[in-house]
Amino acid sequence: QVQLVESGGGLVEAGASLRLSCAASGRTSSMYGMAWFRQAPGKEREFVAGITRSGGRGYYADLVKGRFTISRDGAETTIHLQMNSLYPNDTAVYSCAGGVLPTRDARNYIYWGQGTQVTVSS
């Protein structure tokens, strides 16, 4: 089994920054792809950013390019999401996901964290 635990969410004003973290534990040897997704109330879950096992290739949704940065620790299976210049429309529950392959499709991820709430006020 694999367990994913997110942290770092909170309530901030527009223009502020937050850094999310996701720590993975358990049998992670086959988890080559990890990603961040988000879901706002009444909306479908959407891809935010993903990264390969090597940590050298990050890829992003168009709406967050230039503002968000995904990274992966070399010593352990932990990823981060640095979020800058936040907008109220970034408000959502942000979830960490893991799977065999790194993709943009939530249906291809097997393991999910409980999510962390990010709220951006006007």
C-alpha cells in the first residue's frame, strides 16, 4: 500500500504565496509519476502539475504556468508545489496523486491523499 499526506494549505489574500508538500510512504517503488490536482466546489477535479520519478521534468496546466512550480526531493518520495501570485479562482482542495506513469488524467492515478484546503480571498 501507499499513503500520501498533504500539508501546507491555508487562507491567504490574493497575490500571496503558499507552499504545499506531499509525503509518500509505503510500497512506493513502482510509483514513477506524481502530480497535484485540485477541485473547487461544484467543479470537476483538474490537473495542476506533475513530475517524473527523476524529479527533472515538471509539467503544468496552462492556467498555472509561470506561477506554480512542482519539485521532488531527491532523498525521499516527497513532492512540493510552490504557488505564487495566487488568485481567488485558485481556491480549491489540492490533492496529491501517485501512479505508475506520469499523466495529466486523474483516472490514471492509483493513490490519493486526503487533500489540503487552499482559500484565496479577494
